Amino acid sequence: MKAVVIHALGGPDQLTLAEMPDPVPGAGEVLLDVAYAGCNWADTQVRMGIYPHPMTYPMVLGFEVSGKVAALGAGVTGVKIGDRVAAFPEKGGAYAEKCVANASGLIRLPDAVGLDVAAAFPIQALTAYHMMWTVYGGLGKGDTVLVNAVGGGVGLMCTQLAKQAGARVIGTTGTPGKEKRALEYGAERVVVTSTEDFEKAVLDFTNGKGVDLAIDSYGATMLDRTFNVVKKLGHVVSIGEAEGQPFKNIRERILPRSQTFTRLHLGHVDHGLPEWQAGIDHVLGGIVAGWLKVPIEGVFPLAEAAEMHRRLEGRHVAGKLLLKA
């Protein structure tokens, strides 16, 4: 099979197309004929060697995939060869013509959901869902949520899910122009941080009270400042450090307003929990009903994986980039 391999850490040029043996599913795994692989910011971190979870190199990138089941490992039940699914290859492998994934995490796809959309929604939409429901406890009418990087893939999913639940959304973006789709999807206000003081804007939006929930993927000083605009007993959820590592002493940041803080990784939501299936049902239901949009910004062949990463790192993408196997 053809696969995109990282042999050495570094820039996008380290992504090379190579011939590799077909993977073989182990116990509890399935082999997939890959249709599409989703591109995520975590992929760029793995490529550079700064992902917070350890990886072994050389490796095939990609933690989000759609395709058809091609073979079953020992002990796999409840799925058959030919089924259309989305999946999460926990050790990577989606940037290829074939990959293996744990059967426990398979998402069976309704006929109305295409394989392109199936590779574009799982990580971003389910991360958004679990931040606002599993972690926060159920976002609803009367809540106000701040979404940093609101124009990115996770931000757009947060915006739509929160709006559908009756919450108010204020977002931030560092790139002028990326506020457009977030506003179309239901954000009431988007602060362009390169020209506005986001702390003042958020406090003005909430009449000085602060938001109930803040979601951050920037890290660095942006996460630090976000605590200043969250109300007493409010919650902050971090899902990334795109701008760098934040402060070290979280206790000092949450004490002044008795706030709570979670650093969420989607892989820590056990596939056996009822919350996991609830998230899938909620998200797929929204996609099929039409109120949850999954914007796909570009589709690249395997040979152009490096160009896909360059485009993502250019910070002008308001949606999802995919690799087509």
C-alpha cells in the first residue's frame, strides 16, 4: 500500500509517500480500506515531535479516518466486511490506503453521511460535544461560552452545538476574515485579537460578569488571560497549545474566582461509556438533520500531504482539510 511516512521530525517536507506492507489487524481490531483521512492540528505537532503524548518514529500519521471494513481481527463482533465506518487509529496510520483501528471505537455511518464528511467530523465535533456536555455537565439556555479560535474546526463545531442548545457564543480569532463563518454559524460576537482587546470585549458582552464556560486551544498567554473573563465558579477547558505552553501553576489561576479547569484529550473518553455513544448520537443526529454543518475546506491526494500541512499551518483554514486515499 501507499502511505505517508515521517522518517525524521521537522517541517512539512518530512512527510514522504512510500510503499509499505499492508497492516494486519490484531485481536479486537479491524482493517480498513481508507477513503479519507482527517487532518488535525495534532498531526502537525506529531510531525514536529512536540505532541504531548509519546509517539514512536518512523510512523504513518493520521488519527481520524473513514472507509470500509476490509478484514476483522480475532474476537471482533458487531461489524462486518464492507461496512462504512469512521474510526480513530490510536497509534496513527490514517494517511494511507489501508489502516487498522480498534473495533470498539468504530462509528457506523448512516447512509446520508458521505465518507468525506465521515472523516471530517469525528475528532472536532466529538471534542466539542464532550467539552460542553461530558466535562461541563450540559450546556444549555442561559449559558454563555467563550470559544477561542472560533474560526477553526473545533471552534465552528462548538459554536453550532452551543447555539443549538440555546447558549450564547462569543469567540476570538487572531486572523481577520476567519470570523465570517463563525458568525454565520451562530456566534453573536467574534473578537479579532490582532485589533481588539478580547478581555474588555468579553466582559462588555457579559455585562462584567464573565462567561460560564471558556474553551481554549491556544495555550500560552491566551489561556492565561482567559481566566480573567470567566465568572466565579466558572469552568475553563483547554484542548491544545497551538501558541505554546501556558503557565505552570494552575492553582494560582483558579483560586481568585474558584474556577475549575480541565485539559481534555478525546482519547481519554472511554468508548464503553454511555457518554461516548451519546456524543456520537447527538453529533450524527445534527449532521443528518442539517443543523450541524461540517465545512470541508480542501481535499488533497496522499502525495500532497505536505501541502495540506502547509495550508493548515497558514492559519487561514475555517473548516476541515482531508487526504483522499
